[in-house]
Amino acid sequence: MRSDLPKMTTGLPPAWAAFLTDWDRSLRSGNYPPTTRYNYLLGVAQLGRYLADEASQLDAGEAASTPTAVTRRHIEAFQAWMVQTRSAATALNKHKALQQFFKWLALDEEEIAQSPMLRVRQPKTPVKLIPIIRDGDTKKLLDNCKGKDFVQVRDEAIIRLLSNTGARLSEVANVQLGDVDLSLDTVRYHGKGAKDRRVRVGPKTARAVSRYLRARASHRGFGLPDLWLAARGAQRLSANGIKLMLKRRGQRAGVSDVHAHRWRHTYAHEWKLAGGDTGDLMLVLGWSSEDMPRHYGASAAAERAQQVQARMGIGERV
């Protein structure tokens, strides 16, 4: 993360760069996850660059020099530009980042009297239903991993772990060797908000992970603490590396739109279909908000309702 900050601040006016550096220090002291820090800082840096580019049209000369001069009008223009050039979902992410930054600038640093975000509305985003991934498609991906070489064994273990536990991509990517306990068939995930949880894995997943660990022991990067290693060189396999791997496996197996989050939605769908307790599901998947169980698996909600309807047989008992 520290290596990303100089790149983000390159070309920004000194005041913008200085405030970003100070905010990064504050976020790190608060133990914010690296991905969260990156997204927050990127949103602010993008606002700074946008104001510099559009200073004359927005009458943003002072705001282009320092974030303490940013107004509601400047942020609304930036947000509208994000919606137009990227997407409403991206604009919403930037909105959340800017909320945190200007809150810090007002309350922690006391550099401004109040946040310019106070009356800026969040962009409305369409509800996107992520389709679940069927067992048949997961099997195609696993069949594509059949073999004994390092990459095949590694990729099968990753796919089985995603499918079997419904974990986030970042959680699977950040598993350390010490997080795996095959004597109990469990894996510890480091979730959002510095919340760790230990989950149980099934026999097939445990076997796949065990096979991978044997292959890993003779790999060049075996001395690293990270569980997943890249195919070449002594380096870890990052979350983005796993994302690209899933895309390649999907193309080879003839399965479209393969990404880790589909297994998370599938896990929630299967749990609800089996009549599992919502509170237990929140614990297993690392959720603290009760909105999440309603959102996940929503694309298959009609299917669940139809199966319940058939099972209940209402009107068929007379």
C-alpha cells in the first residue's frame, strides 16, 4: 500500500498530496484494510485531478490547490462526471470515500468547519442480481484443473475453497499457511473490519488443500507465509491473480462470467434453500449487517419460493 501512495499523489498540488499522506497515516493507525485504504485514497486523488482539469469551468481554482476549499458544487460535478464516464456504482464508491475524507478533515484535523458532503446525495444505483453458479459449471471448472502439476493442483484447491466456504475473494487470497488447520479441517479467514473467523471445510476441499500443500513444499516460494503462490518465482498469488485465473479457467471450460462472488451468492442461496438459520449464515460468511442475507442469493429467490411452494402443496390436500 505504501508504494501506491507516491504514485497516487504524483502530479497533485502539494496541499492535496500532503493531506492524502496524513490521511493514509490516520487510516493505517485505525487498522483499515489495505484494499479499503487504497480505494479511499484513490477516490480523493481522482477528485483532486478532476478539479485541476476542470478548474476554469467549475470556478475551482482554489479548490484545485487545496481540498479545504472544495464545495458541494465541486463534488456534485465530480460525482456526475463519474456517473457519466464510469458508472453509478463507481460514483457511489467515490461518494463513500469522500464522505470519510471530509469527515476526517472536519472532525480530526479541524481544517474545515463542516464537510461539503453534508447535502450531497448518494447516486442511485440499479439493483444488480448476480447469478448463482450451478454445480455443473463448478464441475466443469474443476475438471479443467485435473492434473498433478503445481498450477492444476493449486487452482483446484482455490476453486473448491471458494465453492465450499462462500468466502470473499480477498479472504481466500489473504489466507496464510498458519490459517490452515487440516487436523480439524478448518481455515481462518481475515474478514472486513479486521474480523477473523474460522470455518470448516468439507472432505473434498480438505483433500484438495492437502494435495496443494504437498506440491507447495517443493515450490520455489515455499518459504513465504502466504498460502497461495504464483506459478513462477518466489512470490504470492494476489487477489487479482486469482481473478485472472478464474477467468482463464472459465474460458477453457466454456463457463461464462466466472468470478469468486458468484460462489458467495450460491452459498447463501443453498443455505436458505436448506432452511439454514440466517444468523448462522451471517456468522459463516462474516456479515454484520442484516441487509446482506437479503441481498445475497436474491437472483435465485424465485427459484427458492417455487420449491417451497411445491413442498408445501397448498391447495393440493383436498
